[in-house]
Amino acid sequence: MNMKRSLIAILTGINVVLLILLVSSIAPLPTAFAQAGRGGGGYICATAKPSGRTFEVFYMIDLAARKLHAFYPASPQSKQFAHADPRDLDKDFGK
């Protein structure tokens, strides 16, 4: 009787594993696209903390226009961002 229960428990475990494999093969997770390849958007983003400051600056490079944009907090209390004048990367670094 004890062997029968062990066998049923093992077979139930195997069935659960097979069910999980079947469901994962039928409904795969959606593919996530990073910055490269189709759907990347043509932008590169990064954050940096200027020395002596308490906030971080959000930098965004527009690859098509070859411009660098910087966004920083407008004031410590607000949740608004200020936009610095964009930099023309062709002028800064040449082509």
C-alpha cells in the first residue's frame, strides 16, 4: 500500500512537470527588444550624477539627428524636468 502511494505521488509530480512544459511551449513569453535591432527606437539613454550635486541628469542621444539632450530636475520640490540646450554631436566631434 505504501509503495502504491509513492508511485502515485511520483507519477503526479511527473504529470505536473509535463503540464508546465506543455503550457510554456504553447504560450511563450513575449520577446523583449533592447536598444539594438528592430524596434530599438534610435536612442541611447544614460543617467549620471554631476559632482557636488544631489540629483542625477538624464542624458539621451538621438542617433538619427545626432543630438545630445540632457534633462534635470527643474527644482528640488517639483516633479518637473528642465531640458538643457541640445548639443550637436557632429559639431562637437566632427563626422
